[in-house]
Amino acid sequence: MNVADRVERLIHDAVEAEGYELVHVEYLPLGAGSILRLYIDQPGGVTLDDCQRVSRHVSVLLDVEDIIPHQYVLEVSSPGIERPLFKEVDYTRFAGREVRVTTNGKIEGRKNFVGLLRGIKEGVVELESDGDLYRIPFDRIRKAHLVYRFEDEGAAKANS
């Protein structure tokens, strides 16, 4: 089990007990400059105070368990408005939203897709783009995230 998985297993319940969703854990091993990055969320988003609260709580757990035996930087942040999609459940949760997907290797002649996420079935992500339906195996996705269009926000305010 890698460091990120061990950290996630250790802190998951504690973060959820504080009322947050633990979206993802990343560990970048860079020696003394290593980075442990946590993404948290909650309905309505997270604030700097939320990130600080989780950081303090998680720091205690990490210090006790000593999973990372050398110096590292702990970063706690929101996944942002263009939230990355890391887990299969994200593809169900955000069905109906616009996403950008990059694959490992070409699928139907391309590596980059932008379109409407239809969901995931049996490990295959369905994405509608340019009038076509693409089926992308989950294990072939290098990265994916929601797409936020600023003009949508302006239109929503104009219609209020």
C-alpha cells in the first residue's frame, strides 16, 4: 500500500466526522520537500478556516502514526470549481455535467475529450462530445475534471 493510500485509510473517518468529504489524497515524494496534499469538500464549498481546521486535526493523527518519517508539507484545499474526478463514484455523481478527460493512449483516434458526462457503467465512462458517444475505460483515464463556464454564471445572475 502506498503512502497516499495509507494516509487516506488513517484520516478518512476523522475528516468525515468533521463534516467534510475527503475527495482525494496525493503524496509527492520529494525528499525533505515532500508534499502531502488533501482535497476536502462539503455542500456549499470549503473556506480557508475549514482547511485550517482539517489540517490541525489531521496533523495530530499523522504525527502519532508517523506514516511519513521525514519532513513534508501538508496542504489541505478545496478541489475547486473545476473539481478533478478521481474515483468511479465521481462519474456517477457528476453525470449530466460538462467534463474534460485526458486518456492514456488514443481512444477512437484521440486522447482529449470535452463533453457531457453520461455516467459510468461496468468500469466504462460514457461521454457525449460533438454528437458522438464515447466509451472510455476508467483505467485508461489519466485525468479528468469538471468544466466551469464563467458565462453560465453571468447568465444565471441576469435571469435572477
